[in-house]
Amino acid sequence: MRVLGIETSCDETAAAVVDDGRTILSSVVLSQLDDHRPYGGVVPEVAARAHLKHLGPILRQTLAEAGLGLPDLDGIAATAGPGLIGGVMVGTTAAKAMAFAAGKPFLAINHLEGHALTPRLTDDAAFPYLLLLVSGGHCQLLVVEGVGRYRRLGTTMDDAVGEAFDKAAKCLGLDYPGGPALERAATDGDCRRYDLPRPLTGRPGCDFSFSGLKTAVRQIVDRQPPGPLSYQVVADLAASFQAAAADSLTDRTRNALALVRDEAAARPLNALVVAGGVAANRTVRERLAALAGAHGLAFIAPPLALCTDNGAMIAWAGLERLRLGWVDALDTRARPRWPLDPDAAPVIGAGVKA
Ligand code: KG4
Ligand code: ZN
């Protein structure tokens, strides 16, 4: 079984073909970073136009690299939300048109489901597992119980953690995107120099909050003498921020593990999984690996290229759904918001993240 997947929900135009032997036959990811860099963030209109311009050639390249034509596919999947609606419409419209023309099933995929099922593509992870999804747009803890069965234990009450990395980096005068630049700057820094808050740490529950941490960085920067920040202040602040963010993620994940362990009806977890762009951060990975080890759990962090947005995760989620016979109608709508767990209680201020 072979499925084509299309991802256009943010600033990557991506497509891939995967098969049911867990093989990625081809995967093409075009980052729009250069289009958005002048603005210091993703501009929805710029993103939608770039998807429109690049998706056709990327689809041709993806099929050519897999050595396949449309008739060889068993299904065509696309991210149908949540995300920037212009881009999502470009991807779903292309997928529907190809599915209609070739008489193939269409699969409307929730972008978060793509991230959530990736460890099954990369590591053959068995259900259930705990997923910490940490990206520029999302910060959630989910129990992945089966295909289409996701239980959200916590989400952010304000910023996503990647967004906080990006804003803190901007404050420090670092390049966009901020996460990787901040991690590089932190390598020369002392993480104990600034005592930054660890929001919600020690409190019950599994929700996150990062806006206070970002504000604390801003206040320290504002107190510096006029002119550019010194190299050491940038390095020390970057290291202190990174340590605080990693501590906060680890504390909330620890609570989630305890919560699931104490649920009488829950099946024991098989692994702790981290996914999303922030999963690239070595400090974050190390703390989570140690936490998993302390709980006797396997720790899975998919390879970086499959942690950040890509087409293979959408193709794989499509394949998992197709295997269950869950096909979508061609009038399925693109959705800017689409919570993975419809039963999750809304968190104040977090509507845009769901
Ligand atoms: O998953 P992703 O590629 O896109 C979505 O947001 O869906 O994640 C991008 C986010 C950005 O906020 C970026 O700054 C952050 O992931 N990021 C990092 C690192 N690499 C990427 N944050 C911290 N450390 C990193 N090494
Ligand atoms: Zn994503």
C-alpha cells in the first residue's frame, strides 16, 4: 500500500510517498524561511502564495523520486487543518483534484495526528504512548491510544514553547528562526546566571505557560546599558532561558506520566515520545530522556527531519487511516482550528493553538 501525503499548513511546502513497510519512498520539503525572514515571522498571505507557486513542481518531484505515477498510489492524503487556512486550502484542493482525477481515496489529515503517529513510522511504536508535541504553533501532552484516539492531558495557556524560543531569541537580537539560534548562543552561556521563572512548575496538572518566561527575558534585556547586548549577556540569557523552558516541559511531562500511571483503567504506556521542532533542542531531549529512564520507559525522538513539518508524517497518518477504511469525502473542508481531542477542556487563551 502506498500513500502520497501533502503538508502546507504553515511555512513548509512538503510532499512524500510512504508504503506500509514503513518505508519513505520519497520526501521533498521546501522551507519558506527566506520568504518570511524580512518580517521576522510567518506571514499567512505570503505563505499561501508560496505554497501555490511551489506545490505543483514539488508533487512532480516527489512522484518522480519515488518512481511512481498517480495510478500506482492507493490514496492521497493532505493536511486539512489546523493551520493557516490559505495554505491548508492549497494542499487539500490539490489532493482532492488528484484523487478525483485518478479515482483514488482522499484522506483529510489533522496535522497534529501526523506528528502523533510519526513514531510508528520511525520506530514502530506500539500504542499507547505519551506524546509531548512541542513546535512553533503547538505545545501539548497527549496520550496516543490508537489511530484516531488521542487524549489531551495538557496544552499551553498562552504561547507555544517554540514561539517563546523565537520571541526570546528576537529579544536577544538573534536570527530568525530563533530556536536553533538560541540553542547555539546558549552553548557558551552559564544557565545559572539569571534566575528565570519556571511557570507552573510544582503545580498540579499538565498545562503549560511560557509568556511570563518570555517577559522575564525582555525585562532583563531592558535593564542592560544602551547599545548592543554583550556576547556574554546573550549567551548567559540564552542558556538560562533554555534551562527554564526545558525544566518547565519536564515538570509538566512528569505530572502527565504520574497521572496516567494512577489511572486505574489506563493501559501502561510503552514510551515517552517528543515531536515538533523544539524536539531538536539537545537540552530538552536530554531532560526528557532522563525522565523516561527514571520511569522505565523507552524514549523516542524521531529524527529531526521527521520532527519538523514534512509530508511523510501526513502520508503515514493517511496510510494508517486507509488501512482502517477511514476515507474522507471530496467535500471535506479545510479547518483553521481542529483539536485532536474533541473532549479536551478549552484552556483560556489557548483557542488559537488547538
Ligand atoms: O515543528 P516546526 O518545524 O513547525 C511548527 O511550528 O509546526 O517547529 C518550529 C519551531 C520554531 O519555533 C523553532 O524556533 C523551534 O521549533 N525550534 C527549536 C529548535 N529548532 C527549532 N527550538 C529550540 N531549539 C532548537 N534547536
Ligand atoms: Zn507541525
